[in-house]
Amino acid sequence: MALSLLIAIPMIAVNCRSNISGRSKSLRYKVHRLTGSMSIDGKWDKPQWQNIDPIEIKNHMGEKPEYQPVTKAKVLYDDEHIYVIFRVEDQYVRAVAEEYHGPVWKDSCVEFFFAPGQEPSLGYLNLETNCGGTALLHYQKLPGQNIREIDIADMSQIEIAHSLPKIVNPEITESIVWTLEYRLPLAIIRKYCEVTTPEPGVTWRANFYKCAESNSHPHWLTWSFVDHPEPSFHQPAFFGTLEFVQ
């Protein structure tokens, strides 16, 4: 399908049968500095992303799903932004949420949870985006406590590009590859919490997720392994590490 571009302001636990590729230790990912500028267009193979290693989102939570999409993500940064792109080899794809802070996690959704510093106990943000580019972005000190929605005026400052239409309904049941990319201004994050400015040697804590809670083939997938008895992404104790490099 033709690539569409949205410009928006901001925005299971694993049991003994779960796969455990991320279990041995907290994962680390090197985030390289972007050189020059980059258009936000959802193109996975454009020059700025070509030499960047991907994150693989492949640990399932809860029972092993009947269907598990192949999901990868890449991250870059500059002095003013964090850049994230996802590529999903998917099937059973659906998106019906169309308003900021709507229930996007019920749709085919990719998610970036991050504490903008080394210590998740100081609070974290969850940026969740369905395959149609609809996003929610919350800040909370502790999981489920004092949740603050990022203001709509701020949400619209996030540039989001997505390869599928805003609404995908009925569900796509054939195999399909979709991408989603965004540019997140650090200035937005600083309005809601303390931020350790990305630069070589700085680390943040984070996890990346893929879910589809209300699709015909639900699943909950993670990058960094989460040891919890049921699907639950709000587990900052299991965040991996983003290591900013030149």
C-alpha cells in the first residue's frame, strides 16, 4: 500500500513454557548518533538505517501464541530527538483506535517503554502506536500510579510515518509487512520528567514490545525478557539498557 505520513503532537508474564532468549541477563543496545537530517517516511532500508543493527522483539509472554509475527526495531538519536523505526512481518492485522490515548494496545501495536535515565524507579514513559499510526504516550512514576497523559498539543509534535492506512478493518488475514517510524522530540519528554540528555556514555533503561490484544491471534512479545506470571508490559524492573554512542 502507499505510504502515508502522519504528523502528530505529542504521543505476560512468562511461565515455564515461555521462550527465554533474553532471560540470561538484561539486554543492551547501542544507540548511534544520527549524522545529518532524516525524513520520517517509514522506509526501513533508507541510508540512515542501513548500517544500524536491529532489536528483535521475540520473547513471548504468557502461553506461546498460535501466531507470532517477526518484529524488529532500530533506534537513533541526535541532540533534540529520539528516532525509532519498527518492521513487522505480520498476519491477522487490525487497527481501529483513531484518537490520541485510545486503546491502541488492542490493535496490531508496537510499543517503546523507556526511563530517560539509568534508574526506572524515577519514572518511565510508554509510547504505544498501532499500525495505523495512532499513538498514546503516558508518564508514570510507578506502574499504574499517577498516570499522566501527555497533552494533545505535545502529542502532535511527534512525527509518525506508517505504511498501512489509519484504519485497518476488517482484519487483514494474509501475510503482510508493515513499518512504523517516528521522531520524538526530547523537549516534550522534559516537560513531564527529568531527562538525562543522550550523548556518548549515557544510558537509559527501556523495553520494546509487540502486541495485538483483540485481534484474532493475540500475542504479547518483548525485547528484554520479562519474568511475570501473565502478560504485563509495565514491568520496569525488567527493562534492558540503551547505551548511547557516537
